Amino acid sequence: MADKNTPDIIYTKVDEAPELASASLLPIIRKFASAAGISVGTKDISLAGRILATFPEVLTEEQRISDDLAELGELVKTPEANVIKLPNISASVPQLVAAIKELQSQGYALPDYPEEPKTDAEKAVRAKYDSIKGSAVNPVLREGNSDRRAATAVKKFAQANPHRMGEWTRDSKTRVAAMSGGDFFSNEVSATLPKEATATIVLENAKTETVLKEGVKYPAGTVVDATYMSASALDSFLEDEIAKTKDEGVLFSLHMKATMMKVSDPIIFGHAVKAWLKPVFEKYGDEMKALGVNPNSGLGDLLARVKDQPEIMAAIEAVTAERPPMYMVNSDKGITNLHVPSDVIIDASMPALIRAGGKGWGPDGKEHDCVCVIPDNSYAPVYDAAVEFFKANGKLNPATAGTVQNIGLMAQKAEEYGSHPTTFEIPTDGVVKMVLDDGTVLHAHEVKAGDIWRSASARKAPIEDWVNLAIDRQRLTGYRAIFWLDENRAHDAELIKYVKPILEAKGVADKFEIMAPREATIASLETITKGENTIAITGNVLRDYLTDLFPILELATSAKMLSIVKLMQGGGLFETGAGGSAPKHVQQLLEEDHLRWDSLGEFCALGESFRFLAETKGNAKAKVLGDAVDVATQGILDNDRSPSRKVGQPDNRDSHYWFARYWAEALAAQGDDAELAAEFAPVAKALADDEAKIVAELAAVQGKPADIGGYYHADPAKLAAVMRPSATLNAIIG
């Protein structure tokens, strides 16, 4: 529960570029909020923070920190919650290991990550670390469903200033490849529980029964799924696609979500690495295993471990020469699609490729058509439909395109596929069963060793809340509204049993359509191509994918989206956009002291947070602040004050100066609150009078390396020095 010491607004401490930007922006927010008696606190949900909070027993008293994620998890279940959530790292194993090593180098006596735990102690450490990786944050905080859309000002600006789109041609060889059987989609079963139940998941064979998970509790009305991916079918599919790609003369690319899908997708990624180097693994598999090679960690980790083995390196080079060219993360540095599992994230990589006209960067540093391998067929049809649509119709015109808003089912860990603790790599042949406490076998699958079995669920209350949220959004907008549900998919069929009766009971069934994802994609693209708008009402994974796909096509980025989570207990969670490109931004800052991260998503969330505070706590000044934030955001757009990409040009820190100035000017000019007007008139004047000096001080630091004291766990003083280099601005803001 929240207590009287809980700040009015919680601003999350996260990772990478968003956290760098916070060091500059948060002092401005606190300065302005304090004038209205509003406190702004922080909670650390960064990867480093989560690691430190998980291992207090190995730290000194001074090093220990509170478990802020757990505290926030309780706060979001209360009406008092008002949280601005920035994008955090959903760590893959390589990222987790890198963060651990950095913290160890800073004097934190953390245990190493056990790649292959053998002792009970190692297994316990591994279990703790595994609780941190992947999408560990969002399921805890998302106690409500998602209402995500482009803010009106952002959409208008994108239409008035359309971004560049790559040209699509009918003869493009780019295509999407997905499994035709043996995948999660084809093997899925689902059921809605008529009463509260507790499940045990067991693996049975002729000799033994192994408990994979017990005590999985579900309230009445929960939709419970189970499915598996055949390892042999996956391997055959990957081998075939590698061969087809070479024949077609295009780039091979794999598109996964090895961060959010922290259990399943790294395993699938590892299969792709093994398929790519199949002859090498067949000949040198035992030697590589002895060197600590784990294909799930990617080609980059593999190469680092075998670099001193000339025979293996020669074999890798020989096989690579026979393979098709690979889609590259960084052609200049030789970083391939298969180097690091977290480097290519499907919801960022596929929209970028589609926006570029179906092109990806090859090893030669040039753009080429691609085969986009998305093994599971659950959502691959979305991208396949988009690719085929643009082949037939040409590129989208952002100047005239309508918009796709999203209402997403995600509350209470709904549809946490792959990152859910009920996902397993099967150790032996047998039958996986979900057995309820009354002895009922809810689901059963015959599986082979190496198969990936998973279960996920969606509870009744979040489903009903999701449908009602969609009804409200359609009523407010009048837009075409589509539930992206496939009646031929087991899980979706269960959701439809909820959706239709609610729509009919509310008398609005005629205002909604229900379509499978492929058909819904085509319908949505047709709608926005005509300049009209639509609402995509989706489950959790599609929410994640579509709120990158359509914004990247419409706006060139998903970081500028307005994302409101109406928490089911009455609080508010305001998310600030995607952080998929954040690592490259940090790299540029470290090399050139230029941060191109755009905080527009933070600006949009901030305005909503202030207005929510005004509504829930009766603070009229908060509404004035929020409305002035919108004026400032519009000023950033209208006057082109967003960060530029190149060193020597205005960056994130410049945009914060302009945001503060426009915000202060809006408050000084408004007539609703004389006290705030008087408070900020001198601030606005000082910011305007000292413009030349501030801008010069911000520009002076660019062009040389920056030291922030750590990538995952920066030194606060060094970070502040880098992100607040204008003494003049600091004197005004405090």
C-alpha cells in the first residue's frame, strides 16, 4: 500500500539512453513540479538495480539497495499509483553477464552467472539471476491494460514533416518465412477454467514422472493455454530456409524476441546458430562445449571462446563462405544478425526493414532484399501480410496516412508467452501434462527431448477490463475498431467467447470487427492508406509488436507514442515509448558526447501524469502544469527542437533546455493560476535571456569521449556532469 511518504509521482530509474536523458530532464521536472507542491520520486528498476536488490547477502551495508521493483509492484495495485515508466532493459544472458561483470569491477561481490550450474548453490544462484532476465519488470508493473496511440501533436507533425520511406517494388525478393507445422501456433490448446484451480505441470515417461512446476494458481474464468515447438521441426525449417535463401541470392535474417521471451526465444536463437554452423558443431561440438560455448548466447560469444582454436576458426570460415550473406547489425564491425540474441528484436527490426522498402544491410555495407525468418507462425502472418501489401501497393505515405491506435490486453501477466515461468526445454521424451488439483488433466502433449513447451494464461478480470477499455476508446473516437483474434487459434477462440457477449450486452457489437491477424493487418493498412484511422484491439504480444510496427511506419519511431495504462485499482502508469535503439545512442555518447535520444515520449507521459494527479488528488495546479507541458511539447515539434543525429548538432540536452523554456513561457502566459504565472515569469525570462550562453555551453562539450563511470551502473556524479554541462542552465533550474 502507498503511505503518506510515497511521492506524488514516481519516475523510474532505468538503463541506457533513457536513463542518460533522465539525468538532464529530471531536475527540470522536479523544479517545475515543486512549484505546485508536487513531489517526484524515483524507483530503480534498472538491470543493475534489479541485480543488486536480488543479492543483498553478498553486499556491504552501504552497497545494499531496496527492492524497488517489488515496492512498485505493490504500489500499482493501489489507487494512489502515479508512475512514469521509461523503457528498461529486458536482459538477455549476454547483457546480464556483462552487467554482472561491470558491477563486480565496481567492487560488488556478486557471484558469476552459472552457465551450467552443477551444485545446489550454483542452481540457487542461477535461479535468482533467471528471475531478473527477460521481461522481468513489465509483468510486475502492468496491473492494467494498455491504451497506446500517437499524441495528436506528434501525429500532425509527422504528417506535416513526413519522414523518408524506402521504395517498395513488385519484384522485391523480400519475404517472411515461418514454420508450417510443429510450432507453437499449430500445437496450441486452450481452455477456460470454470472454477478456481491449482495446476501441476509434469513430464511423464515410461520410467519416471518429473514435476516441472507445481502450485500454479488460477482464479475462476482464467484462459489457460499450453503448446510446444518441435526441436526437430525447427531444425529442419531453419536448414531449409538457409538453403533457400542462398538459392534466392538475398540476405538471411532471423527476427526474434530473445529479451521479452526470455526462456523460449534464446533457445530458438541457439538452434539458428547451430543450424548456421551445422558442420562445425557436428565435428567440433564436444570441443566447443568444453570451451563453454552455448549457442543460445550467440555467434559473438562463440567466436570469442574459440578464437584461439585455429582449426575451429578455419572450419567456421569455410562454412560461412558457403552460407548466404547475412543481415548485419553493424556491417563496419562485422556484427551479424546471429551475434547477440538481444541485438535483433523483432518488434524493432521488422518495422525498420519494412520502412526501408524490404531492405536490410549486408556484409558488404549495402542494402539488399531479405528472407525474414520468424519461426513461430502465431504472429509471423502480420509481417508477411505487411510485406506483401507494400509489394503490391508501394510504400506508405506518412503525409497522408491515418493512424492505428492500440488497446492491448496485458494486465496481471496476461499472455506472457516465453517469459512465463511455465516455459521449459524438455529434457527427455515423454508426455507433458497440466494436472489440476482435482485430478483433471487440463492439457497434454507428447514431446521429444529438446522441444520447447510453454503455458500462459489470461485472467477473467483483465480480459473484461480490456474489452470495456476498447468500447470506451471506440466511443470516444468513432474509429474503425478491430479485435485481432483468430477463431481458428485455440487461445483466441477462448477470448472470443468473452468478447462477443460483452459487446452484445453493451449494444455495440455492430461497431466492432473480429479478424485473424493477417486479415486485420491488411484491413488496417488499407484503412490508414486512405487517410482514415483504426483501433487495433490485441493481446499482449501483438500489442508489443504493433505499437512499434505502425508508429515506425507513421512517425519513423515508436519512442514518441503516448502510452497510458489505466491500472485496474484506479492508479495510473504512463509509459514513455520504446528503447530498442538505446544501445547505439549510448555508444555515440561515450565516443562523441552526443546523445540523440528523443525525450518526446517522456514529455507526453509527463503531461498525462500531471493531469491524472489533478483528477485523483484535486490538485488544480497539476492540471495547469500538465496543460503547459502539452504547449511545450508542441513548441518542440513546431520549432524543430528535437535532437539531431550527428555530433556538433543540437542533442537531447538542447531539447531539454527548449522544453524547459517553452514550459516556463506557457506557465507564465496562462491565466488559470496567477501564482504559477508569477513563479515562472522570471524563469522564462532568464531562460530566454541566456539562450546564447546556454546553447554555447551545451555545444562546447561535444566531439570528445564522455566518461559516465559505467554502462549498466553509471556513476551519478559523472553522469550528472556529462548530462548537465551548462552551468548557466543549472543555475536557473537548480
